[in-house]
Amino acid sequence: VEDILRMSESRYRLLAENARDVIWVLDMNLNYVYVSPSVERMRGYTVDEVMRQTIDRIMTPESYHFVLEILNEELQGEREGLHHDPFWSRTFEAQLLRKDGSSVWT
């Protein structure tokens, strides 16, 4: 079982580390757990720099408040017992800050 898990993790990592899109995973406290190397191309920060950033520092204030509203809606739905279809997704745009001071819509 451990070998199968290692192989699966290796495949996932290969995909994530070579994706052109930025892949990120946050924990329930909105701290980074993982971010793909492509973040450097998009935002100008290294993976290590991004891993030390907090979500309130990576977005414009408007986008941060917008994203918090969406997260609160989703968490409220969870508390109320809302269960989405396994293929359900929610798409939105947020403006992230780049290392050079500019911003990028994602």
C-alpha cells in the first residue's frame, strides 16, 4: 500500500510541478500547504517566498474581501449540510499582487 501511495504522490507531483497554471493548496486557516513552481512566472515570487505569505497579503484588498465572502458562503453551506455534486465547481476571478508591485487577474 505504501508503494502505491508513493507512486501516486510521485505522479501528482510530476503533474503539479510541470503545470503552466499555478496550483495551490490552502489549509482551513488559509495558509499555504503547497504551491507549484509556476507561481514564480506569474507573480515573480519563489515558491519559498509564497509559502511564507498570507492570503491577505497576496491579493488586492478588494479581491481579498470578495474571496472571503465566497469562502464564508461555502463554509456556511457546509454548516447547513449542503453537499455539492462531485463534479461541482465554482469559478471566480481575483487580482493577485506581483513582486514588482503590479497585479495580475487570476
